[in-house]
Amino acid sequence: MRQEVSRVRSSRAGNPSGRSGKHAGFSGFGEYAIDFFDGLVLDNSKAYWDDNKETYLRDVRAPMEALLLALEKEFGEGKVFRPYRDVRFAKDKTPYKDHCGGVIEKGRGGGAYYVQLSPEGLMVGGGSFHMQSDQLARYRASVDAHGVLLRGIVDKLVKQGWTVAGDVMKSKPRGFDDDHPHLDLLKHRSIYVRKVWEPDDVLHEPGCLDRVRKSWRQLKDFNAWCEDHVGVSEQPRR
């Protein structure tokens, strides 16, 4: 199989995106960014990675860094996640992530702006993706006392095309009644919203920046709520 997918378009020379480096400005993800991930899904091996690392760095990683840099003034400093999976306790031992993600956040779990490129296209999201026990306690106390505010923010985002997601309990959390008006929100152990665009021409154009910026602006109230009511965990990182 590796012979079929290895070295995605690797015979091309030069830089088709016109970038001279990660700080040259965002002009879209590279022409072969999706091809790279399609190949990685078929052959998630070190051999494939080594053969196609140049494509990853040029068409995926460098544009993602440039995208976050272009958004830094409005949203804050961002980071691109490493491409390597933590397989120490995983049954799936494939070494590489099938996506590239970038995030801007003030602290762990206290509200984040997220962007991800994968074979499915472009995904943007925001909220509290992971909550420690102290954050979860603050979240539930705030939903119990001020759930109307969060409900209004979430309902508005849903009308704008966002999907609410997260780690959700099947049963109600201890200490809350079955008829609680915000029981669906209380069941969340993490809460975020997401929006996805399938691969299209905009992905490879400067307009992709506008797409992310406009989407993240819609998340400001949601992330502000997370920052105020969930906050940064005071517990040590696991």
C-alpha cells in the first residue's frame, strides 16, 4: 500500500503557495495539504511520514502557523499542536495524528479558539474542551445559578450554524433534580461548539483567514463565559 500513497506529489519543486516562510503571511493552505492527510490515513507509518514531511511542513504546518500569527493581534498568541500521537496507553499505535490543530487560549479549559485541518476539511471550534475536577465544579455551579445566560449564548450559536459537542454524561450529575431547566448543560463534562467546511477552493486562498476570523468572533461571548465561570484549572497537569 505504501507504494501507492507514498510521496504525495513529491516531484514538484519550489513553493506553489508563494510563501517564503512561516512568517510570510497567510495565503491559504498548500495545494496538497488534503492529499497529504488522505495518504496518511492509508499509510500511517514512519516511512510515509519521512517521504512526505516536506509536504507537511510546507502545505500544512507553515500555513497553520501563519494563520495563527495573522489572528494573534485580535485573539492572542497561538500554538500548533505536535503531529505525534501519545500511544503509551492507546490500543491504536499509529504514530501520527490525521489532522493538524492550532489553538489560542488563556489557560487550560478556560475557553479556547481552535482550528483544525484534516481530510474532512476545515474545522473551527471554541469553548472548554477539557475540564479538570475543579473546573467542572465551577461550571456546574454556574450553570445551576446562571444557566439562562449560557443557554442564550449557546442557542444563538446554534442558530448561526454551530454544533454543540463535548463529553456528556448519560445520566444526571449527582445533586441535581431530573426536572432541572438546564439539565442538558449540566450533563456536560466538557463543552464546546464546532463548525466544519468540507475541502473547497477557499481552503487554499487568503479568504480562509476571513472564514476563521469571522467564526471566532462569533465565539467571543461563549469563550468569555467559559473564562469567567470555568476559568483556568488550579490543579497540576496530568
